[in-house]
Amino acid sequence: MKDSPNLLARLGVALPIIQAPMAGVGTPALAAAVSNAGALGSLGVGAMNAQSARTAIHEIRALSGKPFNVNVFVHAPAVADPVREARWLDYLAPHFARFGAQPPTALREIYTSFVEDDAMLEMLLDERPAVVSFHFGLPSARKIAALREAGIMLLGSATSLDEAARIHAAGLDGIVAQGAEAGGHRGNFDPSAPDELLGTMALVRLIVREIPLPVIAAGGIMDGAGIAAALALGAQAAQLGTAFIASPESAADAAYRAALLSPHSRTTFISAISGRAARGIENQFSELGDDPTCPALPDYPIAYDTGKALHAAAKAHGSAAYAAQWAGQAVRLSRAMPAAELVQTLVREVREAQTGTAR
């Protein structure tokens, strides 16, 4: 095992808990509440433009003077394919028709990758959040150097030992080890490459043994016992996303909250919503993706344009059957409580697990 710098000391954060930066469902209020409770709150801005992200950062700062993390998407920019996109729209047309709606006439790339978004870079350099984290890959050396020179700590998400090694080689400060249990979009750098689907604990242990950077365990961790297990394997902190979605500070709607708390919810990887594999609660989109007649998907995030449109049509008729209810494998451990109370509960549970008094 290689020695790594102390992540929490560098951050000035007391607790080994990071709230995952969930684009769309995370809010400034959630990030601020978690940071104020002594953990590290996060804000996912991958679905925002630079000005919207700046406004959200200002909202966090109005609520908290503590460090927080801003997460950007670093996916390969989409390649438009009108023929493939037209086939996808035709395939989904009957599903729109169920709700008296028509599919879009054309699709667009609804999110700009940080690879191409220089305005987002300039905003981050202006605002200088304590932490910036990358999902789906790494930006250019130029952007990494600029962020480092601004005094920002940098984290990268890895789903394999090879990706972790690339994060280390790029000069980042820590690695978020995202196991296959994790909810939301899988962070693999190349979604077309073979994926070993390593679980969180195996991935954490492999990276801790090989890479001299702090490791943050992510995926399937919902309570203090899970955090304690990750720490015992050498992680310096645990990142929890699904655990915070049922908090009142999140942007989850009533149907999403009900699904999180249902004893019958199951998760699977769903690609048909966005064009890229993401773990969520099983629904009509997961069934579509399993259909042998399903055509090739448009690139991420072009496919997401359709996914959001179909969900909106269904939601207008009271249906959540096409919703992107991202959640990790341990979703049935969800608890509905304010974010600060959840952080306090997690700390108590970690202590109980480490002293052998946990249930």
C-alpha cells in the first residue's frame, strides 16, 4: 500500500463524507447543508451553462462559508447522426402517442462537455471553489494546469485501475473510485471499451494498493457501516449520492422520492434514457433498452433530448414510467431526513461500526 496525502486535512473538512455531485437533482441548498454539517457538499454543473453554474455557486456561498465541490462532465463531444436519430425517434413515437404527444422533430446536444466549454473554465477560475471534480474523463493538460494554478483541488472519477493511473499521471489530487453499484451515469472514460464492472470495494482496494493518491469510495454506500467498510479498505472518504436524494433539500420530485423509499424498487443500468449507461430504478426505458428490436442509440447526450421529452409528456399525464430516477444498488436503504441530520446519523453509525456496536 502506498502512502497518500491526507485529503481531509487539505480540504479543511472534518468528516470523511462527500455528497455526490448529482446534476439535476443536487441543489445549492443540499450542498450547503452538507458542507455546514462538516462534510463536503457538491454541486453537479454538467447540465448547466457557465452563467447558471456561477449563479448556483453564489447561492451556495450565500448559505455556507465552508468548502464545496463543483463537478463537470468531461465526455467526448457527441457526434450527430441524423439517420440514427431519426430511427430512434420513430422507435419512440408509439410511446409518445400513449400520452397524445409527438416526438421532437430533431435532436440536439443538450449539454456542452467541459472539453469544449472554455466559458465554464473561465467561470471556475473566477469563482475558485475549493474543489473541482471531473466525470467521464479528463480535460486537457492546459485546463488542468489552469485550475491547479488557481489553487483548486482536483478530483477525477475512475471505474478501473487504468483510469485511476491516468488520473494520477494527469496530476490530480484524488480519485473517486466509482464502483458498478453506483447510481447515475457510469463514469468510464470510453463507454465503447470493455468494462470489467468492478465493485466499489474491489476497486478501492486495487487503487489504494497501486496509486499514491487519496481514494474516495463511491457506489452502493448508504449508511455508516458502508462508510466504515470503505475506510477500513484504505479509502480516505466515502461519496454518497442516493442516500441524499430523499433529503428535502434535493430537487427530486414526489414520484422519485416515493420510488427511493419503496421496498420494491430495483436498479439496473439504463442506456436508453440518455445514450449512455446509468444506474437507475427499473422503468419503461430499461425495458426498451432490453428490447431486441431497439435500434442503435444516438450519442450521449443527444439521446437525452428525447428521454427528457418523453418523460415530460408522461409526467404531464401523471406517469413517472419514463423518468430518470437514478439510484444505486442499495437504494432500499434510503432514509428521508434533512441533509444535516443524515450527516450526523452517518457519523454516529460510522463510530458504531468501528467500535463493533453497529446493528
